[in-house]
Amino acid sequence: MKRWLGIPRTLIRHDWLRVAIRAQFSAALLFMVSTSLWAQPGPPGGGPDGGPPRPEAPGGEPEVKLGLIKNETKAYQGYTLFAPMGSTTTYLIDMEGRVVNKWLSDFTPGHSAYLLENGNLLRAGAIRDSAFGGGPGAGGRIQEYSWDGELIWDYQYSNDRQLPHHDFAKLPNGNVLMIVWDRKTRDEALAVGRNPALMSDEQMQPDCLIEVKPTGKTTGEIVWEWHLWDHLVQDFDPDKPSYGDPAEHPELVDINFGEGVLAAMLNDKDEREKLRAIGYLGAGNDQDVPKINADWTHTNGVNYNAELDQIVISIHEFSEIWVIDHSTTMEEAKGHTGGRSGKGGDLLFRWGNPQCYRNGNADDQVLWGQHDAQWIPDGYPGAGHMLIFNNGNRRPDGSYSQIVEIELPMDSQGNYKRTAGKPYEAKIAWSYTAPKPEEFFSSFISGAHRLANGHTMICSGANGIFFEVTPEGEEVWRYVNPTKGGFGPGGGRGGPGGRRGRGGPGGPGGFERPRVGEVLPGFLRGMLNLSDKQNDEADSLQQTIDETLAKVLTDEQKSSLKEMQEGRGFGGGLPQAGQVLTTFVQARLKLADDQKQEITDLQKQVDEQLAAVLSDEQEKQLKEMSRFGGGPGGRGPGGFGGPPGGRGPGGRGPGGPGFGGRGPGGPGRGPGGPGGPGGPGGGPGGPGGGPRGGTAVFRAYRYGVDYPGLAGKTLTAGKSVAELDDEAEKIRREQEDARAKAEEAKAAAEQAAGEKTEE
């Protein structure tokens, strides 16, 4: 059942309504075609920094401006560093949003990036082909670049058991402290008292901290470690060595506790689409629901206090922050004595959700899926306090985010005070919530840090929005990341958009791009209005296809296939609904005869099963698309742009749809007419609630004009981020188009040679 999905560009631009009426397309198809109009390149400019504004939303909603939005004189003067999710570029911009420096890497963020006091950039890079499959926040690489972009240190740490993720801290001694997944098998988990009923996977991924001393351009020495696995308690199995009452041991962690915050997000298809669209989940397709219960703690932030020689980590899945002693030896860190605290590697302080250690109830919880706990440095207003980005995910009084500054309960000896049987307490010294709370909400990532003048710099990461507020809560600077997120979803202030949206904050701006081997893409399912049962059947069929391809193809062919999936288009014409691998793709993969036969057999199976999934009316719709779409399209570098997300039935306030990105279709050399419109769906935009914004950013940092790392550096203001992004996009398209032409010519030559041989 092979259908060409191309729609002539001339019809899209000039006569889409007539075509839709003649073809008697569904309302969903009409919506998809009309959005293709938005996907055409618009006039340059329009944004405050010269970047493009987002198109006006249906229903008269105001456009979303990108780039610099506000810059008042009282703002703290300096330069802002950020690394967009899904991008390999890290930017340093001035107060006007103009780029003064940028660094290029071969790896997307994994996720943090910092400007060091010597002017170098230290960033985490994501390894997507690790044994962990590129799970949420996956890293695996630490890279240091000089101010001029020279790669000075490129350290990879990845094995079958461990992988760095999310964040790291540069220590005063020059070492790097990494958060690392520390994989344990099912048997290992049960051996320390894990309740088997809580094991939804064959493994657990508790976290550990690893300190690395750089020793060479690509090498490092591990000089200190701390493992959560050494500090457990449980009251499930009295025969296990960790047996005890969690309520009596707040210094230990109950191995059978877990809120499952991230699991709840990923079991929601719309939330999962948002996270995968920005690269947060790595490779895969939407049927691949990560078994996130294995990621038991999901530590997402680490910060070091040199004066105390202590470390604070943010534990997302517990909605807690933990403080541990760094002054221990590696041996002491395994136990319960030693170090300046005398408590070894046990927790010195924990705060945010005392239910984790049974010393409180839901009314005592103050953090919800928080990120980026960090001490305020000496010399800054609030020095010694701790600043936390409280995401507010699943908050009982509604989804909104908040910045919390707490005063730690320390006595004169530096010990954390606690009344036996009571939760650890901390005084909230300051907090920030938006005047309209629902307008500031980031369901994941994000951060905040104190500036030298007492202001606070906030990164609403899911929306790609950075803003600075005074102690009184007045906003004095705002910037929205204008980089294109490819298939990044648009944010939203209310009900989620997209297929089968459910009530809640935020929503995807577009469906995931079709990938090679995907027989029924997400946006097509939406157009055909597939039922839940049909979607499940289609998912099952796609799983069979993926598993078969994994067995049939060689590693080299899989690598080539991955390159096609990560590129902007597939080449050789537009994808066909129902076809596993196009002729062009098969030629590019150089399939052997036995492989071709297996693909042919698989195709027959797909044809039969897909015909059983779709109704007669849905079959008719596909035929109409084929009739008006023409024959095989051109070699356009772009794939399909997904339609924007619609309003969800629930949620807060007016849900905001995302918009299709730009990208021209191929010039068209097929017999049936030119290729359909190209370019990714989604365009710039990050998921999450609050105001619709730009592509997601893990964190953003403001460095003052007197920061040592900027001394003696050339800080000439150049183009805006949007302008540079457009230039890079143009070059990339030209390169991909040239590569597609070359590959198409090569495939045609090979085919001709094969035909000649047969003759």
C-alpha cells in the first residue's frame, strides 16, 4: 500500500482551498495544507534583534517575539552564555543580544556549559550511541575550548555501567565533578532490599559523583567518588544488610521510595513528544517509551561550596536537594564516618520533600521536580544561602515555577540542625513567582543564579526564555532564544496542542518528523484521525518493522540510516506511506540480495497489516492525497513539516499552538510534479507552560563585565543569534542539497549499471 504524499507547491501557495474541496479532504488535512502556507520563508527582520518573529497565531493571538525583548538601564551589565538544546553551538551575547563569541562542537549539549575564569568554555557533550541509549539528559563527554575555539580537552567517560548526565562542576583545584548514572542489575537491587514489585525494568540507575583530574588532551584520572548505593536504607526485607527504619535514618536513602515524576511525564504521549523533539530523550521514535523507573533519582544539578567543602545535588525524582561531604577520602565516602562532618558519605542535609524519609506529609512538601540548587557565592547579596529553581511540576495548587532562596539551618560548628522526628527545616529568605503565576512555568530543565548587584538571572529552560529580576520582583531584562529547534515543539500557556492532547501546561507545536522506515508518520495519523486502537496497532506494526530492520541491516547500514534520519531529508523523493524503505534508500544502503528479499517479505507483511488497520474511508483519503499529490517528488533537502498542535481540551488558559518551520521543497524532477513542501515542523519554540517562547535551553549564565574570564578579550558585538543561525542554516541546506544530488546520481548510476549487467 504505497502512496505518494507530495502536494504540488503551486497548489499549496495559490489554490489550496480549491484542491481541498475537490478532494473532499478531512478538516485535519485542510489544516495541514493551510499550515504549509506558514512554512514558506517570510520577510527578514521583525524581531527586536533582527531575528524573525513567530507568525501570528490563529484566533488573533499576538506573535511571539524572539531575541532581545527588554533591556533596562538598571539591568546587571555583562554577557550571557547559553547552549541551545539540539544545537552544537554555544553563544555568548551582550546585553543587546549581539554575539561576541561562539564555540562550535561536534556534539549537542549534555547539558551544562560554563565560561571559566581563564576565558575558556567548559561544556558537556551528549553521546547518543552509548549503552544507555541517550536517555533523558545523557552526556558522556566533557570538552574545554579556548576563547578562540581550539579544543583543549576532550574527555569521554562512558561504559556499560556508567554515563555522565545533566550537569558537572568545575572545582577550584581544576578537577571536574560529574553526575554519573551508576547502573545496577535487578539482582543487585534485590540484594540490597529493593521491593521486586517496584522493579519495572531489569535494572536500576542510581547516581554517583565522580571527580576527574585532567591528565592529557583526552585523558583524566578519577581521584574521588561518591556512590548513593553505599547509603541506602529499607524496611522491606529484614534479611538484607540495609534493613532499618527510614524515618530514623534521614542520613540514608530509602531504596523503595520514588515519586516517579519523570515516569509520569514520559507516560504522557504529548509530554514525551515535547522532550524527544528537543533531543532530551535521544534517538528513537514515539513508541519507544523510556523505562524511566530505572532512572531512580534522576539527579539534575551539582554545585560545590569550597569554604564548606560540601556538595549539593538536586534529586528530581525525590523533589529534594541533598548535601554531602566532599572532604572525605574515597574509602570514607563509602561509609558513615570520616571527613570534616564525621559522617562519611551520608547525607548531611536534605530539604524539599520530607515524605522521602517519612518525617512529614504532602503538606510539608515545598519542592516539585526542582533543578539547579546552588550556593550564593561570597560577596553577593544572600551569600551562603542556597538558590533553587522550583519547577512546580505536579504542584497541587497548579503548575507554575518559582525561584526559592533558602537560609540553611547551620549551627556555629557548621552542622545542620534538625529536631529528632521532624523534617529538616530551612528559612525561605526570598522567592520569586510571576505576577500571574501561570505565565512563568517550565516543567523541566531550567535554572537561576544570583548576580553581584542582588538581581537574579533566571532561565525558564523549556521555553528558552532568560530574564533578570530585581529583589522586588521587577523584570529588567528579557531574551528569548531565537535559534531554530528543528522539530522543537512550541510552548503554550494552556492546554496542550497536538494529536489527542490532554489538559495541562504547554503543548507540542508539531508532530515529530517522519523518519526512514516509518510507515505511518505521526502527522499523517492525526490527519486520518486514527483511533486509540488504530494507533496501538500501528505502533505494534512499527515495532515489528524496527525490530526486523535491526536484525537485517549491518552496523554500517544502520549508521548510514541514522545519518539519513538526522539529516533534513531523505533524498530521492518524498516518503511514501506504507513503504518500509524506498528504492533510493535501499540503493544508498547497498543491500545484499538476501537483505532485499527480507525487506520484500517485510513489505508484504506491512501491506497486509496496514490494510487491516485503516478503514475504507481512511484508505480513500490516502488515495485522494495520491491523486492530487502527483508522482515521485524532487530531491528537496527538507522532509515534511508537521502541522501545528491544536488546543487541548483542558489545562490552564488559552493553549498556544506552535508553528511549522521553514524549509523549501525539492525542485521536483519526478513525472508527477514537484516535491511537497519541505522543512521541519515545530520551528523555534520550547515546550512547557508559561508564555510561548523559543527553543529549549538547559541553563543560561550572566557573567559581569569585570569577570576575569573576559579580561583582555575582544568583545566586539557582531550579528544577532538569529542572523547567524539563518546563515548557518542556509549553508547546511546547500551542503545537504549537494550531497543529496550526488547520492541520487550515484544511486542512478548504480541502478543503470545493474540493469546493463542484467541485459
